[in-house]
Amino acid sequence: MNYKSIAQETLNIEAQTLLAAAKNINDVFDKAVETILACQGKLVVTGVGKSGLIGAKMAATFASTGTPSFFLHPTEALHGDLGMISSNDVVIAISYSGESEELSSILPHIKRFGTPLIGMTRNQNSTLGQYSDLVIDVVVQKEACPLDIAPTSSTTLTLALGDALAVCLMKARDFKKSDFASFHPGGALGKQLYVKVSNLMQTKHLPIVPKETKVKDAILSISEGRLGTVLVVDEDDKLIALVSDGDIRRALLRDDFSLEENVLKYATQSPMTCEDEDMLASEALVLIEEKKIQLLVITDKEKNIKGVLHIHTLIEKGIS
């Protein structure tokens, strides 16, 4: 059996479904976005089965991109949670057939509250379609399932339409990276958008030596500092050079190497520094990788040392 061919056919079917839907986006979609933008409460997403799973993901996407939202299971709604919906909210109800029994049971109650209802279904004449103020068509020519039964193309389309709504809302609200970071402070995405150099840089017990230091003493400082590097300063305590354990290893291969030499002989003069401690840690990592260094020294404009940021620290904290 050619699984590669089957996979390609599946993706092609779903891709064609999305392309066809893109051509059929109409004014109803605009009205749906405007309805959600005007919402004074929360965006409630509901659905059963596969539609419910898609709805839960949609609610999570809305909530993390600036639209207060939560998922409500119709069965839970019938047993008390219906009180979570108010007239200030907007409801998105998802059912491909539009005839889901559990979902249909709560629709009259939603309308009783006077809550705007956006239906996502293939059938505008279904129960869901008739109760909805707006209907976003979820029509597919064929499910990717070989039996044309299991929700595949239809769930992909529903999810994509949810993403399209979320993106429209983000652009309408001018939702920025800084806004996104405030919703994701602890995750990997938040770390890329929120954590700054100042949050991670080491400021105490820095391995700093004066420019008169001998190599043998610098090696001791490298070992004690546990950063693989010493910072060399002038008489005014301004950074002038770095010496890493790699510099020492390379120096050992030289015929004129001596432990009694001045450390500046083997140092990296005028090393790479950063004067912006408010730089994102993710941007600092890019800089470190581009310059092929392990340690980034943070200084002020006068080269006074404020701290250091090691690549290992960035990796340990999940910055990527």
C-alpha cells in the first residue's frame, strides 16, 4: 500500500476545501467579526463531539489573542452552566449538520437571553441555522476520509475559519507582539516576546581582572567564575578585553606561550558587547549565535560592566 500517496491525496483534498472556502467568504463573515468586536462580554464557543474539540481550540485561540473567550459544552450548559452566558456575550455554535441534539437543546435558551448567535454549519435551514443571527457556511464537497464519513475536511475548514476570525479580530484591535506576550508570560512564545536580557543576565560575582593580570592568575579566575571567561578592565574599570578558556587552549599551542605573560597578549580585544539590557533575550540569542560567542557582556555606553549573559543560561531558560 502506498501510504505516501494516500497522505498526499488527503492533504490535497483538504487544501482544495480551504481554497474553495476562501473564494466563498462573503459579507456574513464581516458581520460576524463586527458582532464580536462590539461584544461587551465574552465570546462563548460551543459544540459537541469533533465540533466541540474544534470549538475548544478556537476559544483558546481567541482568548490568547485579545478576545475574552471560553468553551462551553452543551451538556454542561443544560445542567447549570447555561448561567455562564449573558446578553452581553456572543455565542459561536458549531455543528456541521446543524442538528446536534445536545446543541439544539440549548439554542432556545440562548435566544431567550437575547445573546447574538453565530452558527457554523453546512445547512442554513437546519435547527442551528434557523436559530442563528448569522451563519458562516462550513460546506465541503468531500471529506478526506475514504468513506466520506469521518469529519476530516469539514473539521479542518471549521478550524481554519476560526483562525480567520481570530486574525481579523487581532488586526482590528491592532494586537501587537507585546500584547501577545502579556497573555503568554510563562510559555515558550512568551519567553521569546517577554523575557529581557535584564531578566537573565548575571550581575554578581563576575570574573573581572585588571589588565596587568598574568595568564596563570587569569586561569584561576576563569575556573572560579564558572563562565569559561574572564573580563579584563582598565584602570577605570572599563571593559577592554575578554579571555576565554578557548583563548587559553589556543595560546598553549604557541611556541612563545608563558603563564607569566600578561593576559592581554592572548585576549580578545574590543569584544562584542550589548548596551541595551531591555533587549529581548531571544534577540540576544540571535546575536550570540551570529557572532559565534558564548558570553555577551552588558555594558553602558562608557563600557562600564553591568552584567553578562551566557548562552547556557538562555538555553536553560528555554529561550529559542
